[in-house]
Amino acid sequence: MPAAHKRQGPLIKFCSIEHRDQYGRYKLSSHTLEQDEDAALFEAAKAAGQYLDSLQVYDLRYLDKGKLLMFASIIISKFAEHKKDYFTNTKNTEDPFNDEIPF
């Protein structure tokens, strides 16, 4: 007789198999940031916080659409700026498969 399947975590019910599969694909609870990603995200959040300080607004609920979009774009652009090596693939410009043939 096969062993009973032990469920991990709380029981979550879905209205369809498609939604269950989407939940499994997009669940980020096991995602951890690399050290450089953590630093880049911190710098991006700091820049966005300075933007909120300049507006003297400390609760995102009070931002209108334009200001909220500016806040989000600051976070995205500063994160991308700090991670530009990853996004532009300039970190490792040397192609390891482009070596001279020795004969």
C-alpha cells in the first residue's frame, strides 16, 4: 500500500486547475535575493523614499496616479541602473567559446 501524501502548509482551494497551476508558477515565497540584488533594491528604495520626502507624503494611498507612477518608475530605473551589468550582459564580455584553435 502506498504511503499517504503528507500535505505541507495550509490547504488552499482553487476554482480551477489552471488557477492552481498559476499559483504554483508564480508563488514567490521561496524566492531569495542575491546579495547584489538586495543592495540594488535597497538603493532603489532609498531613491524612491527621497522622492516621497520631497513630496512630504509618507503614505502611498495619498499619491495620485502620476506621482505613483513616478514612484514606481524610480524604483524600477534605479534597480536597473544598479543591475545594468545583468540587464546589458556587459559583466562578462569575454566569450569563453571564442578562443583560438591551437592547431
